[in-house]
Amino acid sequence: RTETLVDIAFWITLLGNWYFVVTLSIASSAIFLLWNKKIHALFLWLAIGGSGLLNFLVKTVYRRERPASGVYFEEYFSFPSGHANIGIVLYGFLAYVAWKHARKGWQKITALVAFMVVAFSIGLSRVFLNVHYASDVLGGFLLGGLWLSLVIIFLERFSDARAHNEL
């Protein structure tokens, strides 16, 4: 671990910190509202809030201690990684929205790849900084992926029902 690589990993890990996540979610919600996509703003917050709650509950149940030699100190339990969880949920949701609304195939692929690279980089940075075990990050990815899948399924069904005036 060189100082430069630690600095890079630290900046990447900040993309999954709560203050950055909330700021990006507010900005994304504002854009969704400007585009008259209120439903996306609502479901983004459902995804973010549910992800945080699930992660807290699982951490409380497992109570796994963090690696002893982390680059910096983290207070709460290690499993699952909240950064990996929220990375998949937030950037995965933004990838989903971009995929749904991009007009050209290359735009869809570019957005999907870019958002997923960010999400997975966040998880990898947590292991590199030694504030999580690899299994913590994998658990965070799994928990986040499952929650995001449920949110998107619910959003799709809600959107279909609204389109057919069932709601």
C-alpha cells in the first residue's frame, strides 16, 4: 500500500459515505422532479432508506468486529459493509433510471458500466483500506443487490399499475 493508493482508495470510499450519498440523492431527486419523474425520486429515497435500515439490522444481528489494522478507525460493526450495500443501491438505482430513459444503446451501456464501476470500486476500496473483510463487502453487495431488486420490481409494478389506471 503506497500513500498514493491509500489516498485514491480513501477518495473512492467517500463516494459511499452517508453525507455524499445524501447529497447525491438530493441532487438526483431534484433532477427527477425537474424531469417530472416524481416516482423516481420517491423510490430513490425508499431504496436508500430501506438499504440503511436493513444494513443496520444485519450489523446488529451479526456484530462482527472489524479488521484490527484498518487504515483508519471505524466505529460500528463490520458485516455487512454499509458502503458496499449503499453503493450497489444508490448507483444501481441511478443505472436503472439511466437505462430506462437513455435513448441510444451506447448511452445505456455507458451509464450502466460507469455506475457499476463506481459501486464495485467503493466495495474494493473498503477491503484495500482494511476497514472490512472481503466477506463483509460481498455481504453488502448481496444485501444491496437484493434490496435494489425488490425496489425496482415494486417500482415497475407500481408504474405499470399507474399506466393502466389501477391506482
